[in-house]
Amino acid sequence: MKIGDTAPDFDAETTEGRIRFHDWIGNCWAILFSHPKDFTPVCTTELGYMAKIKPEFERRNVKIMGLSVDSTGDHKGWAKDIEETQGHAPNYPIVGDADFKIAKLYGMLPADVEGDPKNRTPADNATVRNVYVVGPDKKIKLILVYPMTTGRNFDEVLRVIDSLQLTAKHQVATPVNWKPGDDVIIAGSVSDEDAKKRYPQGWKAPKPYLRIVPQPQ
């Protein structure tokens, strides 16, 4: 899977019923984040935090979907632990991937994996620790891959979505450590002539290829 690829569509059972992924996304943005197994410690904290900040994603027109290599029945039992320990139960669908179908479709597990997921340890599924951001066009905009021992930074995912949505609307790029409201860079695809029409007030250019302007509103 690469940035720019169409996110593979799938039909799956989730904790909120059966869904068709592309239909579920609709005209929104989406996050699909995967887990190697239910009742694992780091993932417990991640699922709870995502539930807590779900309103921030909704404000950006982003839907959230989790996935774990276990059944939806196990997911529902895990949700009770997540609420008890994190203060927030998952309030978004979690895909049951007990047949490894989606993990293999997205290249997170080898195609020859089979058998009962309960006979597999989290380490067996260690590569199922990805975050995909998918745009309304169903294209993959971001892929993050984490080890099992490192919790994911979903505040960073929010920051990236802010950048993705800004740069999709305006022909700009965001510099290192950019945060909403900071200056941005005029995209290299925009000529100086066109840039003058867009930014009649001009821009700062420490180098000809580095044209800095305030963030467009």
C-alpha cells in the first residue's frame, strides 16, 4: 500500500453492524487504525483515547473505524475493559477480522496466514499496527506503522489531517512542525506569476523555491 493508492474496499462485520467500507466513508474523510489482538495493553489506551477525542475528528468531517484480529464478540467484551480503565468506551465501529481477510488485503499480514486467531499471540500479528487516513476520494493520504510497544500519537494524526485538508483546498504545503495558524509554503507547482495573483501582498522568500505566506483562511 502506498500513499495515493485507492484504499481497498471491503465488506465486514463490525461492532455497529455490517458495513461496506467505501459506502461507510461516503463524502467524509476516514481513519482506519488496526490492532494485533483484543485485550492488549497499549491498544486499550489507544482505543479509549480515540473515543475521547472523537468530537475533534467529527469537527473535521472525519469518521473513525478500528480493526482488530479477533471477533466482534471479543471486541464488545474488550470495550467494557476500555471504558473501565480509560474512562471512554469505543464510540465508533470496530471491525472483526477473525479470518484475517482485511489485514491481508491491506498487506499487514502475509497472504498465507490462516487458522483460529485465538491460537495466535499478539506478537504473531505484530504488523497489524497501522493507521490509514483516507480521503473522500477513497485515496490513501497517510500511512503510519507503529511497533506494539509504542502507543500511537493521535494528536499528531489530527495535525496531519489539518494539513491534508488545508493543502487539498489551497495550493500550499506545510513546513516542519506546522500547526494550524502558522505560516505555510506556496506549492512548487504554483508559478511566481500565479502566486502574485493569489498573494498580491507578496511573500517571504529566503530562497526562490521557499516562498512563505500566512496560512490561507
